[in-house]
Amino acid sequence: MTQSMRTASAVAIALALLAGAAPGAAAEAARFQAFTLPAGDYPHDVSPGPNGTIYYADQRRGGLGIVDPKTGKVEKVALGPGSSPHGVITGPGDTAWLTDGGQNAIVSYDPATKKVTIYRIPEDTGYTNLNTAAFDRKGDIWFTGQTGIYGKVDLKTGKVSVWSSPKGRGPYGITGTKNGDVYYASLAGSYVGRINIETGEATVLEPPTKGQGARRVWADSKDRIWVSEWISGQISVYDPANWTWKQWKLPGSGPKAYAVYVDEQDKVWIADWGGNALVKFDPVTEKFEVFPLPRENANVRQIHGRPGEILLPESGPRIVSIFKK
Amino acid sequence: MKAAAVAALCAALLFPPPASAEEADAGARAFQKCISCHGLDRAETDLSGPTLAGIVGRRAAAVAGFGYSPAMRRAGAEGLVWTADALHRYLTDPLGIMPDTTMSFAGVRDAGERRALIEYLRRFE
């Protein structure tokens, strides 16, 4: 265990004890390791980087952050004037792909060459409030813009195409399935959109609860689409094999499901703002397990992971943390 | 002469000239940065942010039934009113001025764009 990891663990335990938590809760809190970021940084989304590092999108000061959990050091990569990225994902060669609303562009960073490449949204589209990106089966990037668009970067040609979304504003999280289909969630539209990657057309899929506020989506190994519902406080799942939906209310009073992530064992992880907790859901037993976050108002806006670890951008305290499974 | 100048100044303050079409367009364009989460119709209650209808001059955290962050509720309780000046300051760097707000928005960095946005919001009561 490195010095920074020891410090992070000690801080987590101390926070839990200060909050008057039971010893069991302190042990749970110790599973969270926190990494301090440069002052003023605001981590919105995270994604696994090369060699155990963690990428984060710094929405406030702009740029890409790279946390090295082994040393606790953070490297910043400038992406361009006015940068304000919301999302980051990792592609082939550990390249980071960012949805940079400040530049109204998709921006990539190749860690091997240190090269930053900018793919601008067509000028006549206007401001799009870019949100999140995902890969399709051809290796192209699809992205959402909350003003009411979704689009694609053809990585062979660099061409950026944009479509107006059904029901206008709202496209938020987006995910690619194992077989390369692409789905997005519309927060303001309260639906899930399935994109035909050949034509660019989107089909509206309505979750069972009206006005649920579908915020983020993640595909599991069976290509089912898990949805975090912000307004209803539920998670739901769409199975494209038989066009069916199921839904579950998160535990606690007043849950608000912001982010969803499905791990390598098909366990579903949810960021619940109502309970300030990381919540695990087992689709087989249909049981929830709640892990209170050690810091107040953690405001976890996205979840990612890798085997054995859940990666969390805590936008409230402005840290990146790892939860050991 | 002096009285006439004072009267003219008062009139200008009380009855500002209507925004030009160009300014209105600039304001509408700037509002695209807000539109994902905020509406301008009081009946729109299912968005992730509160309505901005009537925001100019309203106390912070005053839309009934909206789930504001503790930070915004505290600001409202302490008397923050969204005057044009307060909005101008806040929109410069929302995450710097109110770090614990749940609105993840880097702000409107251009002062002219902020002014156009605030003037645009004034039109929606």
C-alpha cells in the first residue's frame, strides 16, 4: 500500500468515525480511496486510463485529468481554449475521447503520442451542450447533446454528423452494447433512444414509468440496457430480445438515481443522490446493497470501473475515488 | 436643465429601451446553454432544473416543489435575490461562486453573452 493509499484509507475511516458511524460502517468507508485533484478542478465523468490510471473530465477548468492511484499524482492535459468537457470514455490504444461542450467538439487524447485531436460539431448546428459518447460495432463514436441532438464521428474520415433527437432537448447518457448497437437516455424526454447506426435514425423506447427522467444507460453482457431514472428514483432494464421492461425502486426515502454502471459480473451499480450512496443491485436475486458514501453531498455524476474496482467522480468534494469491491 | 437630465435618467432606468432584434437573438442563442435543464414556462415542472420564468428579481430557491440543493436553499434562506447583478456574477463561474450547487455548468464566460442572456430572461415573467 502506497503512502497516498494509506492516507486515503485513514481519511475515509476518520470521516466515518466523525460522523458517528458504527464500526461496520467505518470498515465500509475504508473501502473508498480518495484522490485529491488540483484546486478548482471539477470531475464530471471518469474512465479507466492506461496502467491503472483514471481519466477524468474537468468540466470547470477544462481539460483532461489523469490520476495515478499508485502515486496520487495528477497530470492535466490541455484540450483547447474554452474547454469544458462533460464526459470521457476510453477507446483503443487507451485513447481518451471527451465530449467537450466548451469547445462544442469531440476531442481525443492519445497517451502514446500525447496528441490532441479536435472534431468540431458542424458550425450550422450551433451550441449542443455535449454530454457523453460511446463506440459502435464499427469503431465509430456516437455522442449526445442535451440541446436536442445526437451524432457520430466517422473515425475513418473524421466527418462529424448530427441528427435532431426525437422530442427535442434531453439526450444525456449513451452506451454501446456488446454487439455494437447504440442506445441513449433522454433526461428531459424521459425515454431511451435506440440508434440505427446505419441510417442514424433513432427509435423511442418508453420506460414503464411516465416522466421518469432517464438520465444514464449502460449495457450488460446480454445486451440489456440498464437505465438510471433521476426523477422516479428507479432503475429499469430494457431487454431488446423480447422488447420487455422491468423496473425497481431504489431503497431509502427520496432516492434519485443519477448514474448507472454494469460491471464485469453483470452487477448493477447506481449513484443515488437522495441517499448519498453507492448502490449495488443484483439482477439475479433482485436485491439492493447500499454503501453510504463517506463524504456529504458527494454528487457522483457517473460511474465506471474495472475488475475489482468501481471508479467514482465525486463532484461535490471534487475528488476521484475508488471503491474496492 | 438639471431636472430634465435627472428625469431622463430616471425614465431610462425605469423604462429601458426594448432589446434590439440582434440583442434578442444573442439572448436566445445564449439560452441554448440553459435549455437542457431549464424551461421558460412555469408549467414545465418535469425538467432537472427549475423554471427560469420570472428568475430576474426572484429570491434563490423559490420555485415551490422543486428539489433544490442544500447550498441553493441556504443561499435563498440567507437572502440571495437573483437581481441582474447577482445573475451576472453567478453566471461568470457558478461552480466557483456556489461550489456545492448541483448544477454542473461551467458558466457563460463572455460578459456580453451574459448580459444578453439576462436581458432575454427578463422577458419571461
